[in-house]
Amino acid sequence: MAPKFVETAIDEAERLGESCGISAAGWVFDGNTDEATYRAVLEEIENPGSYNDFGPPAPLSGEFADDWRPGRLYDEVGIEDVDAWIPEDLDEIAMAFEDAYYSAWWAEVERIARHQVG
């Protein structure tokens, strides 16, 4: 069992990941999205690989200037000295963020698509 401060950081990473995943899902569709696209996305959710490998962006890639990176995540969960932490604990924190992000992203995309196709 991980120490309490590690568990607290993991819990916060999950909360942040979920929030970021929901937010990122809001960018999938726009006011011009047609019903066929919503249906194709729902088909992808039900049968992965059916819609051009559709999926969420990598949550900690840092690809764009305002994207999350591991360092930002560690700051947000209250880690002041990353070098003092066990690497496996840092990995677990990052995985908690990513898992929550992906789960929330897929759930929100599905919710929006189902709402639109009624």
C-alpha cells in the first residue's frame, strides 16, 4: 500500500484527469457536425477500429503550448520536489491521470453523440 501522500496525489491526479478528459471531449464536435458523424463515432465506441482509429489525444504529450506535461501534473497535485519521489510513484500518478482522462473523454464523447442522435 502506498503512503497517504502518494494516495492523495493519485486521487488528485484522477480528479484532474477526469476534468481534462471531459473538457477535451467538448472539442470533438462542433455546430456543423452532421448526424452521420455522430453515428460513426458511436459505431467506433461500440466496435473499436471502425472509424479511422478515432480516439482521444494523448493527455500528457505536451504537443501544444498549453497541453499538460508530467511536470505540470506533478505541480498541480502538490509535488514540490520531483527528485525526492520514487519514480514508480510518479508513474502511478501519471497513469491515474491518463486513465481518468481517457475514461472521461470516451464517456463524454458518447454522451454528446447519443444526445445528438436522440
